[in-house]
Amino acid sequence: MAILRILKKWAGKLIRIVYRCVYRWISIDDKLVIFISFHGRGYSDNPRAIYEQMIRDPRWKDHRFIWFIKHHKKKGLNIPGAQIKEYFSLPYFYYMSKAKVWVVNCKLPIYICKKEEQYYLQTWHGTPLKRLAHDIDVSEDTTFYRSAVTFEQMCHSYDVDVARYNWMISPNAFCTSVFPHAFGIDPKKLIETGYPRNDFISNVTREEVEAIKDRLHLPKDKKVILYAPTWRDDSYVSAGYTFELKADFHLWKDILQEEYILLFKPHYLIINRYKDDPSLKGFLFTIPAEAEINELYVISDVLITDYSSVFFDYAILKRPIYFYMYDLETYASDLRGFYLDITKELPGKIYKDEKVLCEEIKAGIYDTSCLEAFRSRFNNLDDGKASKRVVDLLSEECL
């Protein structure tokens, strides 16, 4: 296995070298658009919403669409109207060189080369609570990611990518003010459209909600709690980021089971899997990390999270949000820090004690007044039409 890993590593290096030598000689196809979501993890997020709007738009009817997805054959994916190619394969490099338009929600590797005639729309993937890129205030010896890059190297990787952007989506005025100093992007490249992925939340029907519950085999006589914690920058092994669950689901069950069921959705970067406990069957439903979280938002009655940006989108639904931050002091001081004053600006109360958290959920204790002010600040563009605004811009500029 060690030999195989070494061979794959050197093969990857060789492919990148050849790619940089030949990409200029590959002609651009004006009718080709490529999509990447979370480094090829699936068919999701803002790129999915933009794609689904694009294929309904007659202006794009004669175009070809390619999604790059890891292990797509194993996953058995089918995307109507699009081809699927393996992420980081020879076709990946070929079509990155050939496509007229790139729609991506994550930072591309620094070795990817963009031609002047190509258009790169960076959608990004969330309103940030945690500080990003150049805004992270850390000591000089701090390293980032599993690769242990320095602060300068981490910022450089963003700088390289930002230099390639034609546009970057901003979901709200807050991000329009933050992204220029976080990413070092020219404000003129920001398009404040709202997030396309949130159109689904704004437009969802009761029939669609019931269909999702049926597909997940959820009971209809219980309310739904969604627990969606994020990853920790400093918790990882060589294979990826890990998450040590600090929740006693047996306690949660004892307090909440009469009225609620619990959906546990880990962050997509987490590699270790929670092992289902048979004694929690009927109360706890573990959702795969790569699942489309928008569908979980709309079927849930309550959200529990920590430092994840999921609460910005969930607030659209005007439903209770609780923050379980058992490691608040460590996270705030030793990791990235926050853009918001979390003691005043979050749309919900912070809990460090999970028993108190569960008891207050059971009692229905939630201050709705903080939610309305939060929504007016962060969700004012979530009107169900963001995808159209983005595709209209691409149509005007790229066709």
C-alpha cells in the first residue's frame, strides 16, 4: 500500500507538469461549462442551484455541462442533462483547459491554470462566523490544514485563486464588507446576489418536505432536531479531519424522545464516522456527511449547531436555533476567532451544558426577537430568485 501511495503521488506530479506545459494549446469550447462542489465531493450547494437554473434557461440550451465528482461511478450518480467526469483525472485537466465557464464553490488548487478567455465564477459556500484567510489572527508558528502549511502559504493559496476570479458571489452586505479584506479581492468582482442554494429553502413546498421525510424513513408523528456541528482545524490524522463527538445522545434521548427525533449530520470534511448505537434506534438518525443539507433544513423544526455557518441559511425558515459550544474558550482563543460578537449577534443562546440545552428545547424556551433582526441583516436577499440573478449575469457576460 505504501508503494501504491508513492506511485500515485508521483503520477499526480507528472500529470500536473504535463498539464502546465500543454493547457495553452487546448482550444476553448465556447459551449462548455464545468461545475465543481466541495472539491468534487458531490452534486450540491451553489453550483447545483446554478446548474439547475441554467438548464431551464433557453439561452443555455445548446451548451454542454460537465460535473467533476470523486468516485462518481461508485456513487452511482446521474445528473440529468450533464456529463460526470472523475475529479482529478486526465479528463479533469483537459476540460478545465477547454471550458469557457467554471462554476466552483471552493478554492481551486494553485496548479490550475486559467486562460484570459475563460470565466471563473467563485460561488463560495457560506457566510462566515469564523475568520477566513488573511483575517485569521494567529501566532507566527501556526500551521494550517493537514498539510501543515504556514500562514503565508495558506494566504498565498487564496491569493492565487482570487487572482483567477471573474466574479465571486456575496450572499449579503456583511460578506460584501468582509470578503475584500479576508480574501484580498477587488470589491468590483463581488456580486451581491444572495446564495442560489437558498432558493430551495425559500421555495420549498409541503409536498417536497413530506417526500424527503419519506425517503429518509422518518416518523411523521415527531418533531425533528437537526444537529450539524462543524470540524475543528486542529483535530486531524494523516487521512483527514476527525471529530470527537462531545454529545451524550442517550441523555438527549431521555429528555427529548417523547416529542422529537434527532438527525446528526457531521461536516463534509470529517473522515471518521459515528458508529450507530442500536439502543438509540428510532430516536437518532445519522445522516451521511456528503448529504445535501438543504433538504435537512426544511424537514427540521429545530437546529443545533456550534461554529458552523449553517445557521445563516437556516434562519430563513424562522425556526429556533440553539448553539452548543462546549469548547468555546479553546475555539475562540486557540483557533480562528470570530467576525461576530457571539454574545450579542447570534440568533440564539449559547449552551455549554448539553443537559440544560435539551431541557430548554423540550420546554420550548427560545427568544424569537433575536431572530428577526438577524434575518433582516443576513437573509434580505433570500427571496428564492438568487439563481436567476446569477444566471442572468453569466448570460450577459459569457454568451
